[in-house]
Amino acid sequence: MARVFGGNAKCSFDGSEINDELDSLTLAWSVPTGNVTAFADVYQVAVAGKKSTTLDISGTFDATDDQADDRLDAALNTNTPKTVIVLPGGGSVGADNPAYTCTASGLTGAIVTRLTENYPVGDAAKFTSSMVLSGSTTRATS
């Protein structure tokens, strides 16, 4: 597998490409576990739960052309899931450059759980956001 250069990453949120405003993009998958250990068990016994996916993004706040912050704020205020597409290597989808898609359909899609804006004195304004990707996040390689 080829190495992926993160500087080429693309991210689409609610039909709008926001990658030109992003500094960082982190997709994370986890599987919670439940403990079903009984008194007679010698070791702890765990059971896997359902896989979950989160997306954390951060970038530069640009009030003149701020697609990212505007769309994230609107999604946070309406509490409606949105479609998110992440292409880590930019360019075209392929075996060495998968695309991760979480499609908004009913109750599933990307749910914005946090939006933070930071205005440091004498420096560029920044934003960070966290999302839970509800439902299936597909991985396409073609």
C-alpha cells in the first residue's frame, strides 16, 4: 500500500468541500466492550459492542468565505445528520486511496457534537469540531 500524504486530504460536509479551511482531520473507530465476567470465571470476559466512528476536524476561521464554520454551526443548531465524505489522499478513489462516506438518511449521518471557535490575540482565529458518524461509514476503494 502506498503512503498517503495528509496535506492532500479532502473533506466534504453536507455537500460542500471544506478541505481548503482545514488544518487537521482525524477519523477514529472504536468498539466498546461490555464485561460479562461471572464469579466462577478465572479471567475477565469481554463482549464486543457495536463499532462507532468519530471525526474531529480543525481549521482556520475565515469569516469572509467560511463554508466549514457556517455549515457546522447550522448542523449543530438544527441537530440534523449530514453526509460526510473523507478522502485521505485527495485525488481519485483507489486501492491506495479509500473514500470514507457517512450518508445522511433518516437518523443516520454525521452529527455535530461540538464546535469551538478560538480567537487568540495577535494570531489567526481557529475552529475545531467533533462529529459522531451515526450508522454505517462505508469504505470505498473504487
